[in-house]
Amino acid sequence: MRIRPSLLARTLLGSALLAAAAAPASAQDKIKVGFMLPYTGTFAALGTAIENGFRQYIDEQGGKLAGKTVEFVKVDDESDPAKASDNANKLVKRDNVDVMIGTVHSGVAMAMAKVAKDNNTLLIVPNAGADAITGPLCAPNIFRSSFSNWQPGFAMGKVAADRKIKTAVTLTWKYAAGDESVRGFKEGFEAGGGKVVKELNLPFPNVEFQALLTEVAALKPDAVYVFFAGGGAVKFVKDWAAAGLGSSVKLIGAGFLTDGTLEAQGAAAQGLLTTLHYADDLTNPKDKAFRLQYAKAYKLQPDVYAVQGYDAAQMLAAGVNAVKGDMKQRDALVKAIESAKIDSPRGAFTLSRAHNPVQDIYLREVSGKVNKNVGIAVKGLADPARGCRL
């Protein structure tokens, strides 16, 4: 039997329409964001703040980027590097996300970066400062909205040397973030004439600090530089105050020591000096608007983790808007993020060739429940990105 062309065309069109009606919404109709963050354990509050900040920016855009609805998928990474590759592969291969957002723990983030490289999946790191992510593991599809561990460490080392501190002990968890933060501090401190006399550490997430504090008392340094965050930071600052070391030894650290933790640390944190790319009392209009909206939405004051989540969303938007929502235009999307100037609550920043923020690092002093900005420790600090071949 001979089928008339017009009938054949109508039949094919009808089949196509039926198939479209039966199929789920095309991936091109949505942008699928995979959160791989800690929702339990030591860093749980940090993961929640990052997600809150990210969602706040998306909500400000009406829930869409370039006209495409943003859909979220969540995985609790438990701050466990042993589970990291499997968790990241679930987001990429099972959930088919367009972009992964994660994480806090540097060891977990490095595993995510490897999965992102292997699968050419877009990854934006909203916290973990592992130097390798924008060093040897750097890639066109990997970006960071936060910091490298080297940045706040180096800045505090420079501040300590400038303040004529001569000797220091470092004390951290024994993992990538702690080791790299210490290296940054040591580089800045010793370049200015200071001397690190001992490097102390304990396994993550151990919070039994007493033996180490006893050793600090015996060593009698001018200062102790620490890298702790979340629940561990709360415990350390309280134990430090209880040990009575503050009268003879200056406690200084990367800003995570007192960010998002002041409520719980209370009087023990007063007067502590830290360095970070954010402070609680910045006066720029973007930060004022951000803090007001965050408090209204979440009934909490935002911290650096919320800012980093917010800026991860801003970076994604810069790429998505440039390609009008077509996530397949990867090269153009990447180029747009690379060249973006992000209007951040922390102050505007650009990205280095390794895709790490080039940003001001603030010196902050705890006053009441505020990490008060007392000046810029280092202006426009770029991570050295050692080992990156981009």
C-alpha cells in the first residue's frame, strides 16, 4: 500500500508529539545542581550554611537561571573521604547533574575533583581549600568560590611577623587542610623573620586537646597558630581559655576558628585575631543586602560559609547566563566564569588562571558576637597555584 507523503508527515509528527508528552521534562528545561555537602557530623552547620547561601541567590533570581528552572539533588558526604568517590559518581552517573557543588572537607573535595575531571562534570567548590584543587588537580571544569588553604594562613603569618611575634607553634587536625594552612602560615611568618618552633597535630576529627595544650605551655612560644572549624573550633577555644594560656601566649588562626562559632564559644573567644576573606561588619552595599535577606530567610546571621555558597551560585549564573542556559556549550560557559567579576558580599573578586578567587584577606578581632574587621591583612591575594598547568 502506498502512503501519501502528507499522511506520513502527519503520522510522524503525531508520534513525536506523543513521545514528547510521555517523556519527562528535558534536561535542557532544567539545570540540575548536585549538592555534596556534610549534613551530619563536625561540619554539618557549615554544609547547611553553604546550601542556604546558594539557594538564596537562586531564589533572588526567581528560582531560575537563564529562564531554566534549577533543580536540586542532595548527598550527605559525612566528611568521609572513603565514601567520596562513590557519592560523587552517584551525582554524576545516577542523577545526571549539570554541576556538583561541594564540599567542606579537603580530602572529600579532592576525590570530587578527580571524579569531575574523569567525567568532565562542572564542579564548583564552595569551601574546601585543598591547594591541589587549584594546583595539580586544576582543570577547565573545576572552580572554587572560597579560598585556598594557603591564603588565610599566609596572611596571618605576615600579620604575625609584622606585629613582631618571634616564635610560634602550630596546632591543627592532621589532614590536608590543616597541613596546607600551616605551610601557608609558615611561609608568611618566616619570610618576615619569625620562627615556627614546633608543629603539633591530632587526627581529624579528634577534639581531645589537653595533652597538646600541656605541650604548648612547656614550649612557651609567643603565639600559637591554629586551624580548626565547626564543632572542633568551639571545643578548642573553650579548652584554650580553660587552660589559662591566653595570658602568656597569643592565640591566632585562620578565620574558620571563629566563623559561625561565636555563639557557642561565648566569652572564651573574645579578642581572638584571625584572618579570612570575610568579616561580619563589612560596609559594602552588597553585604548589607545579603545579610538582611539571609537573616529574613533563615532566621540566622550569615557566616563565611553562606557567602561562599552564595558566590558559588553567582559564578554558576555567570556561565549559564552567557550561554543562555545551554549547558552543552561548555567552552563558552567556562570562559564566562573565568572572566567574571563576582559582586560578592566579601567585596568584588575575580578568578585566577587556576580558577581560585583573587581576594582581599581581612584581619578580624572577635568583639561580642562579631568578627570585627580591623583592616586588610593582604590586598588582592592570589594563590600561587603551584602545579597547575592551565
